[in-house]
Amino acid sequence: MFDSAASLQVFCRPFIGRGRELTALVELRRRATRGQGAMVLIGGEAGIGKSRLLRELAASSAASRMHAFTIGCLPFAQAPFYAVTEALRVLHARMPEVARRNPTAFSGLTGLVPELTEAVEPSAPMARAHSLRALARALTLYARHRAVCLVFEDVHWADEETLDALQFLARELTGAKLLAVVTYRTEATEKGPLVATLARLARFATVHRLELTALTLPLMRRLARATLEGVSASLPQSAVAAVIARSEGNPLFAEELLRSALSSAGSTAASELPLTIRGLVAERLATFSEADAALLARASVLGRRFSAEFLGRLSGRETSAVLTSLRRARDAQLVIELDDAGTFAFRHALIREAIGANLLAVDARALHAEVVAALEEGPAAEPAELAFHAWASGDRARTLRYNEGYGDAAAGVRAYGEAAAAYQRALAATGDAERRFALNLKLGDAASAGGYPERARAALETALAERPPIDDATYERVFVSLQGQLLNAHVDPRPLIERESRRVSNPSPAIARLFRNSRALAALYRGHFDEALALTEPLDLAGDLQLFSSHALARVTALAGLCERERWHAEVNLWILGSERFSSPLRRANALMNGALQACILAEGDRAAELLPEAAEVIGALKTPSYLTLVQSFHAYEHFLRGRLLRARELVDLALDTEHEAFFGSVHAAMAAISIGVAVQDQELLDRVDRNALQRGLEGALLPSYAFVAGPYAYELAAYGRPREAAAMLAGVAEKLNSSFGCVLTAMAIAELADLEVAARSRAIFARDAERPGDWVMQAVLPLFDALVAARNGDVPLSQERALIAADKLGRLQYPLLQARALELAGASDRALDLYLACGDLRNAGRLHVGSDSSTGGGDGPTVTTGVRDDRRVGLTSLSPREREIGMLVAVGASNREIAATLSISERTVEKHLHTAFEKLGVRSRTQLAVLASSRPHP
């Protein structure tokens, strides 16, 4: 049978996580072309990305006019000097004239590379050192005729003669136009001749060393998203998260696991290990005795970490004999020794899985049962170990007892992911209705707090559907929690409300109030703030916590949506006070978070500045990642609107780095990241956006899912030459729009990029809201909207008149980026440029470069020319990646010292790069460099 996964093209096309290493290699290659030869040692475990890094180097070498090729060392018997002599044969085939013109120079290669010495008289056998020197000098001789990039791959398999030849080559590189790249597996450097070779090579000034380590969690999430973007099938978020966890930062393992999960339709996170990973382990186990392999299989049952003494007890062997076997496993790079007390660990979780896969399921269950019994007899067994082994043994009673206990303990220390997994195992072990109801509530709480909304929603829906007889307070808790999950996923909760209203035929007054509050929340999320407010009453601190919190959310959000500022201030304070009085950290976090987000949308800068850090602190202490992402995203967005792009960039990085599965967090992180990424022209930031969450947000039926992201995304599409796609997307959003709440950038995008008919329909909504006395934001944005539309219609006087009004109002709001856009339309380009540059908005500063001439015309908006000479724009391609990187940092106001610290280089090096960039572009100032270095050619 063929592996069905083999037909899936699962490969991460973008190059992720090794940008600095590639930049370093490109720079060394550039120096080599000028006669500054070098050798680079690249180490890393199998699958960590060495080959991908070299492919990227090769792709970037295409225009460098270098001879570039790779010689792979072989894992089986090979001739002495194999890699070096093969390299010479390739060079001879490409440049045969070198040997013809310099026959005596190759005389030392007689017997090593016969085709190079056919015209040379046979000589007496040479000493080994002379042969090594002759090989090294022959390689550099070819590099005198044309620059050469030579890759020796997998030298952990190389023969000792080749390793010695590399040492001689390092001595000959000074003045040679040769870049030699040597790759090896770091796990192979713990023994053998390679260890000594690397130590000797490190002493040469021509040798540089790069070690590729595991990718960070944010980079692995980017890699997983990028890998799945080109695949027609899809995986649930939980399966993707499981793959990321199992791969432990190894890109190849992640790709292989994703392919395996796709082939099994994501049915299980622990799907069969791919052949590549099983083959890697089988290769290392090939020389093990049956007894040693069986011992390792037993160790795999114990977990990632294990004690040699306990393993001996489990297997009936003396500790000394166990240590002898583990020493062999260590030498084979299967396990590592953690301390001198006999504690070991498998080098990688997937190695443990692959070894454990050799056990029959029935044997594995029996071993897990033995482990449970041994742990119960021993002192102070770890609850996590008892819970896992009880579950793996299939003992339902022990599984229920130990897993519920461990889940409670994990939730108590806010290890919500562990708690959720334990509760799920406990649920599978019981059919008792009341016990299942209690476990589903615990699972829902843990999954919700941990940022796993799919699990939380499923658990709460099951609890509500299968509930035993419960009191009103318990019913309120389950219902409110489930509705919160629906709203956070931007799913319309009205079907749930109506279904439960029918099921509860004779509701108590408390449940009737609950349903009324729920209908108010549903109205809010569709933008019907008047309807929501009519369903609520002024806040009262008397009453139960659950009802107060849900009522406060509906009430305060309705006031914010209607811009009832005085009442909003008063009642948001009551909400926060009430959450403190009820002594619930999670409720307090919810009040602070929503108050902070509403303050951002209302342009209440002082209140936002007060609440956002406090909300982040409380939520950070609670370890609730989805809420933390939301607060960080809005904090970044607030700084963006205030023109503080450097700080906004830092905050959005934090938001994107926070691991969670919550859709509402991802969609608002996308809003902030795209807004900032387009402004500062940061492609790396834009690449990190979760495009699946973005699309779900745009297609959603609830206001927060599309109002916030449509504008930033439309500007990104337009920046990449896709204005028609932007207009079509905005038309779809405008059809659903019935409120301007949170629509600052979306309103601008509709005015500037949507069809004029769509803009006219949307204006009616914006104008209605602008009539509210407290809607300062729309009162400032509406004249800018009109100015943009007038400019597209060619009505310059009207555009300038409305733009001047907008500039004044936006200046009072302290929204400098929007104020600059208004000033630009009003004809005050110099003032607009100053604001753009002060904020670090490279996209717009590039259009209004110093000395530009501006003119207004039709089309999609005002046309602005830069005044930058065409030859300077052509010169952009001559900037190195490092020079562009420095230009970006200059643009956001970083000093030379700050740039040096950020890039881990010296200030002197920064100055040299700046001087070179000035000369290449023909500019005289840091401002001109910033604008040009970060600009893209217009489509």
C-alpha cells in the first residue's frame, strides 16, 4: 500500500526563522567574491533547517555569478578524501581550462584525482600532509578564476581524510574567492573525530560558526500556518497545536507531522509517526541488541524523563546494567543524561514516540499498569504521572480518580492546558450523569481560561444538553459561559437563546432576566445598540456575581456603542468596582479588558492609558492567553492611531507571540498587525498574520468580526496592487454594516477604495452616528470620508474644505496619522510629511518625499508623486538586506546605538552601512534613506 500522505505537497514555502543566518551567509558570499575567502560551519540536529538554509543561499546566489554546488558526504563506506576529490571533479568539469593551463599545480594530486593529472608524469608517493595541502590549494586555484561557493553537506559522515583536508583548506582561504560551507549534525559532535576537527577549525580567523537551534513557538506557529496555506485540506486548530508541541521547534518534523495529520483528516493529534521520523530512529537502533531495544521501549513508557533506578525496578535489572545500556543509547544520540543522580531523558519527544511504537498495545497497557502500581507503592508519586499512566493502562476507576485530582491541581496553579487534558481523560472514564456534568463544567472553565475555545464550547454545550436537575445559579453559570464562548468566536448566540427559552417553559425571574440580558448581548454584537440598551437596566451592585457580570457587559457596551460618554464612565467604574467587590479575579479582568477596549474605540485616551496596562497585568497573572492577546492587540492599535508606531510594533509582536486558539484574539491581532505592517512596510510582520482568522472575521455575521479588520486589510490589498479585490471585500462588509462603532479605518478604506455607490450607502450610517453629541470619533472621521470621496470625484475645492475641517478635529482627537491624511488632501503636504515621518509611517512618507510635487486628480484618490529620481529607485535593488534593515530602524527613530543593540552589531558597523547606503542611493540625510530604503516599487 502506498502512503496516502505522500501525494500531499505539504511544504512551507516562505523562509521562516533563519533570516539573520541567511543574511550572514550572503554577506560572507559577497566578501568571497572580492577575495575574502571563508569557511562557515553550520550545525544543527536532523531536520532543523540546514538544507533549507542552503537552498535559500543557492537561490540568492543565482545572480552572483559564482560557481555554487553541493557535495554530500555519504552514510556508508566511501573512498578517502571523497568529498574533496568529488568537489575537484565538479570544478574540473565546469572549468577544464584551469587544469590545462596549470598542469604542474596539480602534480600533487596524482593518484587522488587522476583526470586532473593525466598530463603530469607520475611521481613518487607523497607524504599525507603534502597530499592534504595539494587538495586544498587545488580548490583555491579554481577560485582564482571564478568565485566558488562550495557546500560540504553532512560531514558527520565524512571520512577522517576529508575532515583533515577541510582543516588544510581553512588555512588556504585568505585571499581566495571561495566560500566553503560545512554542515553537520550537532548530535554527532558528542564523540568521534568530528569533535576534534571542529575544535581545530574554530581557531582559524577564516572560519565562522552558525548553530541552528529549535524555532521558537511563534515561529513554529507561523511555519504551520504557511505550510497549510498551500493545501486544499484543513486541520482543526487543536490538531495544529498538537503538531507544533510534538515537533519541539524542528521544522522538518513539523512538516512531516502536518502531512501525516492531513492524510488522516486530522482525526487525531497523535497520528502515526511519519516514515522519515521512524527511519531516523530505526537507523540509530540498528546496532542495538534485542535486550537493549526492549529496555528503551520500557523507558519510553515512563515518559520523556525517567530514572535509571526506577527503570531497573520496572524491568527487573540491576541499575548498573541499566546504566550500561543507557550509555549506548546516549552514544547513539537517543537519550541524554540530565544529572549525576541517574536521571535521563529522550533527546526528542518524537524519538520516544518512535521507540514506544515498537510495543504491542496490549504490552504497553500492561507496562503502564505496572508503573501505576509501582508509583502507588512509592513515596510522593507525581500526580501527573499517576494520571497519565492510569489512563494509558485502561483502568477506568484509577483514570477517573487520578485525572480529576490532577486536573484540579493543575487548574489551581493556572496550568489550564494540562487541566483540560486531564478532565477530558476523566470524562472518558465515567458514564455517571452528575459526575460528567461536573467534569464538563471544569473542562469548560479550564479550556476557556487557557485559550482553547473549541474544547470549551464543546464541553459547555454537552453540559447544557445533558444536564441533570440543577438550580438557577448553576444554570446561569453554564448558560453565560457558553454564550461567552459563542460571542468570542463571533457566532450568533440567538439560536442558543431561543432554544433554551423553549426548553425552560416556566422560567424563574432570575432566568427570565438572564434571557433578556442574553438578547441584549446578541443585539450588541450585531450593532443594534439602542435595542441592547432598552433590554438592560442601570447597574446595581446588589445581586449575584454571574448575573451582574453578564448584565454589566451588555449595559456598558451599549452605552459605549451609543457614545453616551458620561453614563459610560459612571457605569464602567461601577462594573470594575463590582468585580472587585465580588472578589473574582477573572470577572475583574473581564471588566478591565472590556472597559479598556471601549476606551480605545471611543478615543478616550487617558482612560485607555489607565486601563490597558492594568488589564494586561491582571490577565497576565491569570495566565489567560486569549484575553491577553486581545488587550495587547488593542493597546497596539491605540498606539497606532496615536502615531506611536515603534511602541505599537513592540506590542503587536507580543500579541502575535501569545499562544492560544481563540478566534477573537487572532482576528484583532490581525487588525493591529496589518495596520502597523502596512504603515511601516514590514513584510515580516504581515507574514505573521493568521490569514485563516482574518478570513473568518471578514465573513462573520457579527460586528466586531468584520468592522475592525476590513479597513486595514483593504489597504494591504491596495498596497499590493489588488484594488479591485479590496473594493469587492469592502462591498461585502458594507452590506452587513449598521453601525460605525470601531470603523475608523474601515470608513476611510470605503471612502478611498470601495465603489462610490457603496461609499454613498455607508456614509448614511456614518452620518447618522456622527449626529450623536458624544460621537467625537465619527464627527472627525466623517469630513475626512467626504474629502476622500470628493477627491475621487475630482471636486478639489470640496475635498480641501472638508479635509481642513477633518484635520482640525482629528488633531484634537490626537490621531496624527489620520490628521496627516487630511492635511495632505487640504494641500498642506509639508505638514503632512512632517507628521508621517514623526510617526514612522513609511508608506505615506514615501509618497510625500522631501522636495515632491503633489497634484490631485481622479481615480482611487489623490495622486502624489515623490520627486525621487528614477535612478535612485533603481538603486534600491542594490541595498543589502542589512542596509534595508537599518533603514527601517532609522525610519522609526532609532539611534545608531539602538540599532546596534537591536541587530547585535557595533555602532561602527552601523555607521559603515549607513555611509554605503547613502552612496548607493545618492541621498544626504537619514530621513531620505528611511523613506527610500523602505519603499516598494509601485505596482
